[in-house]
Amino acid sequence: MIAKSLIDEPPDFTAPIWAGLDPAARLELQSQLQRIQLPGGAVLFQEGDPADSLYMVMSGALGVAVQGGHGEQRRIARIEPPETVGEMALISHAPRSATVTALRDTVLLKLAREDFEHLIERWPSVTLYLSRLLADRLREATHSAPTTFMPTAFAVVPVTKDVDIKDFAQALLREMRRSHGAGIDLLDAMPAQTDENWLYRFEAGRERVVYVASEPSGDWTGRCIRHADHVIFVARPGEPLACDAETLAPSAASWRRHDLVLLQKADAARPAPAHPSLDRLPVDQRLQVREKSVPDLQRLVRTSSGQAIGLVLAGGGARGFAHLGAIQALREYGIPIDLVGGTSIGALMAATCAIQIGLDEAKAIMREAFVTRPPLNDYTLPLVALVRGLKVDARLIEHFGERTIEDLWLPFFCVSSNLTKGTTHVHRKGTLWRALRASLAIPGLLPPVIDPEGVLVDGAMMNNLPADVMADLQRGPVLGIDVARDAAFTGPDEARRATLLRRLLGVPADAPDIVSLLYRSATISSEAQTLKARAHAAHIIHPPLADVPLRGWDQFETIVEIGYRHTRERIEAGALEGFNIG
């Protein structure tokens, strides 16, 4: 994978990073360097590997990532010419503290520790210089924000038959230029009599580059992928993965993102599913694009370039109706919704958005489901829960059928709480209604969902506003709508109706009933986590719902209007200026 040779051309030692070295020491350092060519996607070294060399980037780019507390890869730096990486290895025998990956075909110069030790025997000042360099790096790392994913090179690759990849790429290019300006170009072949250096110069002269491969395999396809930060696989629904696309199953590189675009028919009312063989492509996101649909292409551009709007909806019982009004206001003011996620009733509202149900239809469904035919009244002997949950199951199946999360118009997730593991469970694939059922399962009120992963209940217990889950996708700014703050237990009419029974049982008139207690218990336990999650959102909308009880289902119209009016006021006040307003 890594080819070595002596350097053919001297590195640029006039760069600021080397400027403090004695000129004679620079010449001797140059003679000790080895040239390395690292293909895009290859790992230079892993976190925990033995450390024995420093590397200087001559061309290309490297990504530095560390493993987070939950096993995820956290990007911490991007290294470009003429920077160096691995300096600590020259003065310390400690293992590598991070994983370094080539973001594209990269040329490096390597200085081994033994060569460095020979160098400092003759030039002791090099040690002092290197120590100062390390101190500067540490100070910079301490005060810098985490690196966000902002791709500049894209690869478009067909993975099934009957994909007009050139037509798709040209349409994508038009929308990219419309969104980001003219500094974007497309390349669909390597010009004759050119080499890798020509490609680097081509990229350097443009803000973004779209590499287009006409086939799923071959030398040019491989070069397109190796040079890309973001790979877009393009497929037709129902078509199997092309035989020569089997080799495209990429390694899980933390710095290159892979999306699968399913090209749907222009008049498709519902996305046609992908062939099961496409599951072998380990992609980060599955995106639906209708042929000739400008809005769908614009969404793809935003989602691919880190400018997508991720909408996150919190749980909160009947207060969740406010989400419908908020979504209405966002649409009226041209704020796009590109990805959606939520918890409990927020997950339900997010699902209607991901399916792209019209707002009038969504309101009719929710009014019937919770007001006209309330589902939480099939009470039973409370061995597991107060209600059987059969009405809830039937209602979810009625409205969402056998849809899968992967085959919705918008990327979607919802959150439940895994009581077995004591962790948050994020639903990103599988049958939609079952995921919603798990997210809605208030412990003690509804029976839990028994899953191979564990016993799943209402996501509000652990993460009622999963802005952090959306932010981890690094697709763009996150907008949260929080409806759970200052929750009222009961309304005054409900308290008056229960006065006689409460007197007979010796229960204070103002004490909440068991159902209200279960509702509130499911949300209040996550408030500390919700405060933390808010730090991941660019903006949080808080509709004024203090007087609305969690079980105020009969206040449907009022709650929807509160969500609509407050969101509209926030938009007109300029609170959402950081979002793409069309």
C-alpha cells in the first residue's frame, strides 16, 4: 500500500514551520528524508501504534482522529502541506495518540527516529526547535474548536445498471454552482499527458471539485474515490448492486463520507425500496432524489456540503402538537427541512415530516389519533403497564404501514431508552412503526418493546431533545423545538372532576393522578441531559406552553396555533438568520 523511494525533489524548507532551523541543519535534515506515497483512504498509523517517525505533507491531506468515549471517531485536525504530523514520536517512545488517515492520494516525507537522533548529535538546537513546535501545537489544540466535516472534493459513482450518471452529475453541478458560486468544476476523466500533480493543481484552483466515474470500477473510479472527501453512490431502486461494484464496499474511514442516492421516478408518491444487495455498501446516509426534482437536488447539495437543516423535535405529550404549527411556519418562511429526528411524540411528528405528508393531512391524522379516537384507554390489569397498547399499535400500523426508516423521503431517526443496557437507543433503520412504538412507550403506561438489543421504552427518559444525535451527523446546523419545559400536570377542570373520588380515598385535590405522574416522570428525568443536548443545536425554539398539561389532548387546535405563532415570531425577529431561508 505504501511505496517508498528517496526524495526526487527537495521539500519547501522555507515554509514558516521550518523557518527557525539553522540553514545547515535544514540541508542535513533534507538528506535524511524518505518519500512516501499514501493512497487516499489508507491509514498512516493507528491510535496506539508504536511511534517511530515524523511525517511532512508534501501534497494531498491527512485527517487526525481519536476514539471517543462511545467508540466513535472524533475528528480533531486536518493536516495539509507543508505541515507535519507525528512530531512527538521523535522525542517520546509513547504510542501514537491518534489515528491519521490520508484524505486523498498524499505524498509525505518521513523522518525516522534513528535518523533524527543522528541529526541532533550534530545539531542540538534542533531539539529545542522541535520542543517549541510541540508547545505551539499543544496550545493551538487546547484553544481550537473540534474540526467539522466540510467536504470540498466529491466523487459520483454509479453502483447499479441504468443510471445516467453524466446527466445526474451535470444536474448536481448546476445546483452546486447555484448554491456556492462558480468556483466549482467537474472532471470525468484524466486528461492525456497529465499526472497526479496536475490533479492537485486542478483542485487547488477551485473551491470544490466533482469527480465523476462512469463505471463502478476501474482506475479512474478508484482515483475519483481516493481524491474525494464525500462519495455519492448512485443507484436505481430495485436494481441489484453491480457485480464490479462489490469492490466498492469501503473501509470505515472516519474522514471520508459515503452516501447512497436512490434515483426515484419523477412522479413517485412514495420512495421505491433499494435492492437488498445495496445493504453491502456501508454508507452513512441513504438519500432519495426524484428525477428532475430541483428541490431534491438542492437538498442533496446541502446534505453533502454541511449546510443541511436538521430538525429535532422533543417529546412532551399533548404539547407535541405544537410541532405541527412550528413545521407549518418553517415551510411558509422557506426554511428547508433536510433531516429530521425526535423523541416520543416528537418522533411521531418527525415521521410525518420525513414521509412528507401534507400539513393538513398530518393535522387530520393527529386529531383523529389523539382527540377523536384516543388510543390510551384500553386499560388492563397493570402487570406490565396500565394499558394494553393494542390501540396504539393498531393506530401506528394504520398510518405508517410497513414503511421502513431507510425508505422515507427525508433521513430520519428516533430515540428510545434501552432499560437492559441503560443507554440511549437510536433507531436509524428497520420498520418505522415499531421504532415509533418504542420511542412512545412511557414506562408503566404502555408496555415496552422487546427488541434483540434489550427492553426499549420512551426515549424521553434518557434523551428528550436528541440534538446531539443530529449534530453528530455533521450535516449542518441543528434546529430544536423543545415542548417539555415547565410541564403542567393537570388542568383545572380535571382536578375539579376528581374532587369527590379523591376525598373518598384521602388523596389531596391538587395531587397529580398516576397517568400524569408517569407522563412527567418520563420527561423530567432527562432534563439534565436535555440541557447538555441544547449545546449541540444552533437554535432552540421554546413555544410558550406552561399552561398546557401533558395530557391536554382536547386543546389540539390551541396547541398547534401556539407552535405556529411562536415559531413565526422567532423567524420574524431574526432568530433563525443562520438557517437557509429561501
